[in-house]
Amino acid sequence: MKRSPPLDRIYPVTRILGAVVIPFLALAVLILYFFPDQTGQRFAWPVKPPITAMLMAAAYAGGVYFFSFLVFGRHWHRVKEGFLPVTTFASLLGIATILHWDKFTPGHIAFILWAGLYFSTPFLVFAVWLYNRREDPEPDQVGGPLFSTGWRYFFALQAIGTLILGVGLFLTPARLIPVWPWTLTPLTAQVMGAMFAIPGVLAIEIVIDPYWRPAQRLLEAQFVSFLLILGALLRSRADFGSAGGVYIGFVAAVCVILLALVVMFIQMRAQSRQPVTTKSSFGKDTAECDPC
């Protein structure tokens, strides 16, 4: 039996998964970003210092943004690149939970939710991605602008840098903890490593599939995360101790990334307004402008 051509749909089960995950992420953002000094009472384990809690919240806020488009979006190709970064992140946190079980607060509702989320999400997200991939359109159906060679080099460097740092923090935390600018434990070092894996895996996907449309929502989510990271840095200067130069370097690096993303958005939006020729589901050429 001949299979019907992909229609670029987001399946109901995919939307349901997003709708289930969003409240957990939103609650984590609320606790970790606005009450970072109260994680011992409100979260799955006491996260110290506050900068670590707020950086975790920034990652979760990006997740809320992404999963919102998963629930309310119309096209699968606009969200498909978010699944492997999320699967990687959730898998690493599940492993870290097992390795550091004694550091968590047993019986606390937050820990029960944490364990339930990270022992199930990696499998569910990956399974839904595999299932919905049958709706993957061909590249000429996606249309829209491509990233320039310069931006592809940018993402290649991002992938190399963030993945090296993420792998180092996760596999050899004892080596990096002494030189890290704020206090880390083996558990929080591995959590930070999982966070660095998100932009690293996304950057690899963009290098492989350099179309703007599939990456746009994920890069917008990354922008949201980095805005909150900047806010966390400004609120947590004391957590850097005497490392004033390192603190300034962190703030400057985040500002540069935010500026680069703004420039990228402006360039790609300008290109998206230009009519592009794509293939419709019926094989006819159609001219359209990419709505941002």
C-alpha cells in the first residue's frame, strides 16, 4: 500500500505531550528564578548558590516557549528540531538523578515530580519525535531562506564549544569544579553540563539542515533563555566572589550572544519577506512570503 505524502502536521499526541510538560516547566521557572534562596523548601533538592537555580530556570523558560509552539503551532517542520536537544537534556538529568539520588529530598512532591518527569520524558519525547517524523516535508517544500555560510560557521563553533564544555562538566565534574567561577557540586555540575548540551545539539541540527524556518522557534526560545541568564547574572554578582573579571566576561559573552541573535533575526526576517518558490503538496510551484 502506497503511503500518502507528508502533510507537515503536528499529531494530537505530540500536542498532548507538550501540554502536559508545560505546567511542570512553568512551575520550575517560578520557583527557581523568583525564589532561588528557597529551593530547599520548594524544589527537589537544595540548589546552591542562587545563580545555579536561576540558570536552570532560564533553560526551563526556553522549554516553555518551545512547547507552547508545539501545542499551538500548525506545521511540524517548525518544531521538529527541538526534540533531540530536549531528549538529550532530559536523559542527562535522569542519569544525574540516579547518580546523586542521596542529594535529593525524598518524599517531597517536587522530587516526585522531578523523578517522574526525567524518568519518562526522554523516552516519550524521543518516541513522539520518531512517530511524528512521518510528517517531515521535503526541503523544497519547507522553503524560506537558508543560513549564510557565516552563520553556519557560527553554529559549528557553538556546537563544538558548548558540547565540549557540557561533556566535560557531565563526565569529569571534579576537574572543572575547582576552576568554575561559582560554587558547583558534582550534581549541579552535571546539571550545568546537561544545559550546555541543549544549544550544542541544536547547533548540530542547524548545520545539517540550514533552513531558517525549522530553527526559528528554537532560536527564539534560546533568546528567551539568554535574556533570563543575563538577568540572573545581574542579580547574582555576589555568587562570583572575588572573580570580578570572570563575572564581567560572563556578562559580556551573554550580551554578545544576544546581540548576535538579534542581528540574525533581523537578517532572516528581511530575507523571509522576499517571495520564495516552494513545492506544494500537489507538486505545483507556488510563490509565497515566509510569515514570521
